[in-house]
Amino acid sequence: MLDKLRRDVWKANRDLARRGLVVLTFGNASGIDRKRGLVAIKPSGVEYDEMKPADIVLVDPRGRVVEGKLRPSSDTPTHLALYRAFPGIGGIVHAHSPAATIFAQARRPIPCLGTTHADHFAGPVPVTRMLRKAEVEADYEAETGKVIVERFAKLDPGAMPAVLVAGHGPFVWGRTPDEAVRNAVALELVASLALATRHLDPRVPELPAYILSKHHKRKHGPKAYYGQTKEKP
Amino acid sequence: MLDKLRRDVWKANRDLARRGLVVLTFGNASGIDRKRGLVAIKPSGVEYDEMKPADIVLVDPRGRVVEGKLRPSSDTPTHLALYRAFPGIGGIVHAHSPAATIFAQARRPIPCLGTTHADHFAGPVPVTRMLRKAEVEADYEAETGKVIVERFAKLDPGAMPAVLVAGHGPFVWGRTPDEAVRNAVALELVASLALATRHLDPRVPELPAYILSKHHKRKHGPKAYYGQTKEKP
Amino acid sequence: MLDKLRRDVWKANRDLARRGLVVLTFGNASGIDRKRGLVAIKPSGVEYDEMKPADIVLVDPRGRVVEGKLRPSSDTPTHLALYRAFPGIGGIVHAHSPAATIFAQARRPIPCLGTTHADHFAGPVPVTRMLRKAEVEADYEAETGKVIVERFAKLDPGAMPAVLVAGHGPFVWGRTPDEAVRNAVALELVASLALATRHLDPRVPELPAYILSKHHKRKHGPKAYYGQTKEKP
Amino acid sequence: MLDKLRRDVWKANRDLARRGLVVLTFGNASGIDRKRGLVAIKPSGVEYDEMKPADIVLVDPRGRVVEGKLRPSSDTPTHLALYRAFPGIGGIVHAHSPAATIFAQARRPIPCLGTTHADHFAGPVPVTRMLRKAEVEADYEAETGKVIVERFAKLDPGAMPAVLVAGHGPFVWGRTPDEAVRNAVALELVASLALATRHLDPRVPELPAYILSKHHKRKHGPKAYYGQTKEKP
């Protein structure tokens, strides 16, 4: 069932490793079939280069396994919370990619200091609050999803496809699992650029709003003129 | 038409990715045929390892497509402005290579702190002013070319084959697309060295002028004695 | 004799190089057969990609060669001291991996600033005291083992599978040689994250104890629910 | 003539590129036949992966080409000055490897902060004074050799097989071209460790002399017990 989705999710997980976003088994990618309401996700603790499309697990909106022999990623409840709250997204990536994780550990947003950032993220990448003790002990992974959704109360997940969970690392999404991987690659690049730019000069101001807006609209929305078609997958 | 130029430009684009100067599709290389006045450039938003020589687009000096099925890079007007203003150059590279982009984001020139820098760039690598709101909204990519040319009013693009666009990233050139790629590799290296050197000691002075001049002339100009021939391509 | 152990140790040494934890010959891995009391360890000064399983040396608890034509690693007495003091471990890795070595050279523990750390190490990774002159001159490698054991007087080597030897570098262990390699990879990652996080903000506090505990127990101990089985090798 | 030496020097140059010590053509390796007084060295400005053993140039002590169709490296006079002053060395490497070049640009010695350093270099790696204007303009490359030799007036080139030329980069040597490459790899590693260690804590003291001495003697000299034989090549 859902062989194409499982293959796309398998490829997204493999690409996470190939693009250097994960080491060991610290990361996972998922995708959703909105019609059936089923989510395909990485099995927990399995090596990326040993994984096959058949190992990808299908779960229902409550996280119960519908198809697959392996246990799904322990982060599954976080993915499900995001799919529920953000109806426009089709794929999610979680990784401990170094530069983004550094901002998450420092509990700071990633400032928008250049056009590389503006091409992908319409403003500073936000950071959640730290989870409280009761939240961690009750239902940790589901509560992680809730603090992300809480942080997006006034944000558009279409224009800002990433978040940093304080003390943990980034969650990144897109319209497809592949777009989520690409956004995760872009996030890691802009985080590393921001780290070093603020290092070189801690007082560098953020990019002027008129350039941020111009660059984001070059690539996204109805007037986009970057790439070969206006209709991305 | 212009098959050799297109192949050279294709190779330059592919080398950008192979040498680690670009991630995803953040970068482009072009070349010019001065006799016909045509520019060969990367198609917009296409993956480097999927690109074929036939995908390279030929445009006229106004940016109209002369040959090719794909849309040219959205940065084409910037390339055209540089070819118009700098008649001695034959290839241009734009990348978001990390260390050079960090200086661009910090809106600072790259100081010449060592002979690696002097071998390629006859002084600090300059940074443009930030584009104004009206410039960004009117004709962004062409105005980007204009601020570069404005910055070079008193500079020789032959002795200084690179510039940083403030808040954006580097543009680099050479007599051929391949030389532009090599200069972009050198720029990235000297930017990363300068970052870390100033980090280790913020007061390190620039290289004395007599060493800068000696190293640059060892490789460039009529008395060059580096390499196998005085006539480079 | 002990062909499987020797093959596991050979693989662990090769993986050290493949995962970028060692350059030249700066590192070694070993494994123990608890029943026979024999330790399999890398030969001294041999290149990783030239090593064969047959080159792995078997030594007894006093370090005398039982099988093998080559001289064992000069760090053998340190490995033996750890196997003696920590009966639950089955494999040890020593490397000069950069980020962990930087903390060792700075003589500072690696603070726990995020969940990546908590997943593997139940608190800050400790650093030994500097060896004294008499210790260095008498029996250097055995004394290195002793200062590690001294540092673990109140620590559980099962929950904290790594230590930094002051001015030197990390020793890392696990239930198997392969688990020791994985812990060494995790150590290098969390050390590099901690370095850069403290760089971005020197006052970042450590991860709250309730998150540290939750993440560590997700992966380890009787209530672990990460991965496919509770019984790891 | 001297086919083995040329092959060793060719391999050393190729290894410089394979080990990531050089980009583009910024580096060269040489070797000497002490009996014949001939030096084999990289040709100037040639790509590492296109070079063949037959391209290696043989020069006499005055730098005149004895065999080979290509022009020798422009740094040849520096190599010759070192072979003349340091009779115990058999191979020399010059590279612009990043971390060592950063110290050279900052005009600072590399402090000995750990045992990785002590294993290869018996103390801080020294830096020359900056060349004077008259020296640069008269006979630049030969004068570069002279300031290195001047800096070693009270140093033993056997115990300290590397130097930083101020504002330029490292020269490294060994008993063979291969040992020079290995020492250059070690130099780059210890330079990067020292950079980051001082970054983490600017007041970290140097390694105590008794540990420095112990580690160096473990690997070098009559009482060495590291590796498989006391007689290294």
C-alpha cells in the first residue's frame, strides 16, 4: 500500500545521510497521504544505508502501525502533531544537523543575514520555548509537537518551513518529503553562515526587509520567476 | 551554435558543485563569445549533476534567449552588466560559497593577510554598498550589476577578479569560465583563512605592500614566472 | 584463536578511520573476551587500510602477547586498566578526534547542552586531572588508565561511556567494540556542538536535568523505547 | 635517472592533494639524493591529478634543470636552501594547508597544547620574521630559505620538522618525502586543534615539559617504543 509514498520517504531518509545532515541514526523523514490520512515514516534506530523501501512504516493519525514489521521512529508523535496542525505540508524532516542544532542548543532564532536565507525562509527561523518538566514526563514526543504548533500561532508554515526545538534540534517541512530535505539542507547552510557572520561581527544587522521580501518572492508565490516552472511539485 | 562555449560553461557549472562551492542550486557560471556578443549561461533552478551541455542557454546582450529550451538563470542581467562593463573578462561565476558569503553578509571586504591571497587578488576583495529599496523593487538583478560596476570605478577587474555583493554573496570572473571557477576556489580559500586569522588575532595587519605586489606579479603580468607558460588561456 | 573477536576489533579500527575519527595512525580500538580474559588490540603504528584481521594482537591481562606477530598498541596498558576496573565493558576506543581532543587539551568537561548529548552520555563528559611527573616517567600508559579509574570513583561507566584525558584526548567504551566506535562518533559530534554553542553564547545553561534523564532513558535501561529491541548486542 | 626518487616525489605530491592539504596548485613536495646532490621536485603550476612521475623535474644544487621538460616549482630555491642547511633531511613539503597557514598569517608560533603535538614536534612550531623589502625584491625564494635557516639557529630540524613563514605558510620536512607528507598532515591537525583550544579558553597553558618530552621520545630517538621497528625509513 502506498508504495510510491514509501519509496519517496525511503529516498528522503537516505538523502539525509548522503547530504551529511545526520550521523549514526540521529534523524528521520516522513511523508503523508492526505486522502487516506496515513503517514509513512522511518523505522526507529535503523541504519540509513541498510534501510529498504519495505522497511518504511505506515501509521494512522493516532500513530498505530497499519503496515510494516518494524517499530516506527520514536519521534512519530511529533510528526503527527505537525501534519495535523499544518494542513499544507506533505513531508517532514528531523535531523541533528550541526549548525541548526547549535542555534537550538543556544535557544536562539537564526537571524536572516543574507539572501541565501531569504531565498528559503521569510524571516528569522523561530525557536520554541523549553519544554516543562510535566510535559517531558507525560508525553514527551507529542508535547514536542505542541510547543512547535504553539510557536507558530502567528507564523505561516508555508513561508517559514522550519523551527528549532530548544535544547534539541530542527524540524523542517515542505510540500513533499524531497522538498523537506532540500529545506533542511538550506537550513543547515544558512545556520552555518549566520553563526560565522555574527562571529566576524556581532553587530551585523539583519537583511533589510525589502531585500528579504524580494528574494523570497523570486522563488515562492504567484510572482516567482526562479526555476523552470511556477508550479513546483 | 557555440558548442565549445556551451560545453565550457556546462563544465564550469559542474565544477562549481564538484569543488564544493555550491549546494542545492545556489550558483551559476557563464561564458561569453565576444565576437558574436552572445552569453552562455546555466538554466535557472536545475540540478548540477542532471545538467547537460545542451541545457546551457544562449542569450543576447539584452538577455533574450537565442538558443535553448530552458529559462536562463535569474541572475542573467547581473552577468550581462559585468560583461558590458569589463571587456577583458570571458567567464563569470556566482556562488554562495560559505566563507566569501560570510564576508558579504558582514558587509566587509576580505583583507589581504597572506601570500595565498596575493597570488590571486591584488589587494582586499571589495564589497559593494547595500542596494536601495527602489533599486531592489525596480530591476533587482540589473541593479546588482550596476552596484558592482559602481564599486569598480577605480579598480582594475583584471587585477581584482572578484567582488562581494553586500548581504548576498560573491561574483567572480576570469578570462575564461574555467579561470573564473579557479578564482572562485581561491576566493573561498582566502576568505576562510582571513576569517580564522582575524579570529586568532583581530589586530593582524595586512600583508606588506611589497610582498603583495611581488606575489601577484609572480603569477600575473609580463614578468610572471609561475607555471609553465607566460601565455595563459 | 578468537577469530570473531579479532575480526570485530579489526572492523572497529577500520571504522575509526572510515568515520573520520583518526588521521595517520592516531587511534586504536580493542575488544575483550571476558571468559578467557584475553584482549584483542590494534598493532602499534600500522596504517588502518593496510591492516588485516590477522594483524590484530591478542594479549593477556598483563599485556603479554599470546598470539600475533606484531607489537600491540603502545596504549595497551591503558586499555587493560579500564577492562580491569569496568567489568561491564567489552570494547574500547582511543582516538584523537578533533572536537573531543580540543576539550581534553583545554582540560574541560564537555557540558551537556542538548538532547544529542543526553541520548548517549548521562551528564557532562568528565576530564581527568593532569598526570604528575613521577607518573609519566614511571609507567606512563598504565598510569593513564589509573587516572581515568580515579576520575570514575563516583561515576557509572555504563551511563557515561567516555572520558577525556587532560592534555591528551578521549577514551570511549561500550558493551562491544562496535558500540565503542558508535559512542566515539557520538562523542565527537556532541563535543563539536558544545564548542560552537558556547561560542555563540558562553552563558547557555546546561540542559535541564528532567530532559537529560528522559532522553537517556529513551535509549538506555529497562524502559528504553528507542530502536527495534530492548536487548542491544 | 633516479626513477625511484622521482616516483617517491610524485607520490608525495599526489598525497598532498589526496589528504586535502592543497587546493588548486598551491603546494609542492621534493626529495633529495644526497650522494648525487640532485633534487627531484614538482613542476610549477601543474595539476596534481594530471601529474606523472616523468613530469617530476631533477635540478642540481644551484637549481639548474638536469632532467625534465617542465619548469620546476617557483619555490625551488627555498627547498635547495633547506637541503643545504639541514643535512639530515631527505624530503620537503610546502603547502597552504588552512590551519597552519592561519598561524603563519597571524605571525604566531603553534603552541604545544597536547600529546598529538608532542608526538611529532618537540615544542612550539616556530614562525620566521617577515621578509624585508630588499629581500623580497632581490631574490625572494632564496631569501625565504634564508629566514627559515636563520630561525633555526638554535633549533634542531630533526626534532622540529616544520616552520611557518610569516604571512605565507608552512614548510615541513622529514627523512623521506613520505615522512615530510606525514609531518605536514600532523602539522595541520595540531594547528587546527591549537586554534580551537585557544578559542575555547585563551589561557590554556602549554603541555607540561615532562609530558612533551615523554611523548616525543615514545616515537623518536633511541628509546622509542611506538610502531613496529625502531629503525624507521
